[in-house]
Amino acid sequence: MPAQPSHNPPPATPDALRADARENRERILRAAREAYALHGIDVPISAIARRAGVGVATLYRRFPTRTSLITEAFAEQLTECSGALDEALEDPDPWRGFCSVFRKVCAMQAADRGFTHAFLARFPDESSYAGERDRAEEGLGLLIRRAKEAGALRPDFDVSDVVLVLLANNGVTNGAGPDATAASRRLVGYLLDSFRATPARGPLPPPAGLELDRLGAAG
């Protein structure tokens, strides 16, 4: 008798398995970034798996811990922050460099609700993320020192004031709804004017058009 054709699919090749694993990994990271941007980093792992269209077990095979997923999802943004600091330090005008970093970081914060927690949190078990964060902190301290030495930044500005700015901007962006970007720009404009060593001021970004009922919506 002639051999009957097999109805079983051919086994997946190693290259196909690797491609499938890469695709799953990218889907998980994309879903995590979307979820963190909308809801912050406390989104359950199961919700991210559903958004990615994979099982929880598949997610954990790619990212064994919640921390490993968070740090990988925000690695690009942290690198972008470090790059902005490097550019600011290369700027011959220390005040302009100082302002550019605050505008950049606060704009990123306004666009992504999870950014604040990921940026301020420490993940000691993730050495590459921790190293990049430490480098960003070091660059920020140097930028502040240069701006003070140039007589542009008020001498009582403290590095901890950076956290104060991020917390204030986080509150504004979470409460301003669809006007978050405009509200953040306006706030940063006010804050940068208050940080100057001299009273010279430039024009503020346009008003965000917020109304008092936003306070009730934010609560």
C-alpha cells in the first residue's frame, strides 16, 4: 500500500522558534508600555498578558519577574533621559542646558503615567537599569553645579528639588486630563522662572485652559 500522507505539521525549526519568541517578547513589551502609560506601573501582570495576547506563563518565560518587565519597558526612556543630559552638558550655556532637561523629562512624564514611578524607583537587581539611572543622577548633579557656577541658577536650589518638580508635574498631568501636555508646559515655565538666580523672565507657554471642575475630576 502507498504510504498515507501525514496530517501532522512539520516540526518548527530552531529559527522559527526563535522568531516566535522574539515576536512574543515584543508584543509583551508593547502591551506593557501601553498599559503603564495609561494606568501606571501597578498594572497586574495578567492584564498585560491579555493585552499582549499571550498566556501568563509565556510572559514569565520572557520576563521572570515583574521588575524585569518594568525595567525593560522603560529602558528606552531612561536612555533617552541620559542622552538629554549628555546634550545639556555639552551646551555651552549651562542655563539653557538645565532648562532643556527639565522640559524634556517633564514632557515625557506628561505622556506616560508610569514614567514617574519607573524613573524614581530603584531596582538594585537590574544592574544595567540601575547603572543607567546612576549615570543620569550624576549628570543631573553636574548640570546643576554648572548652572550655579555660571550664576544662572539660584544658589539654594537643591538636587532634591528635582524630585519635587517631578512630583508636582505628576500631580498636574494626572489631574489635567486631555490638557495634560499644555498644563505641564505651563507649570514648567513657572518653575524655571522661579529657579533663575536673576529676575529676568521670558514669556510663559500658553495657558492650558483648565477650569475649577478639573479639581473634582482629579479627586
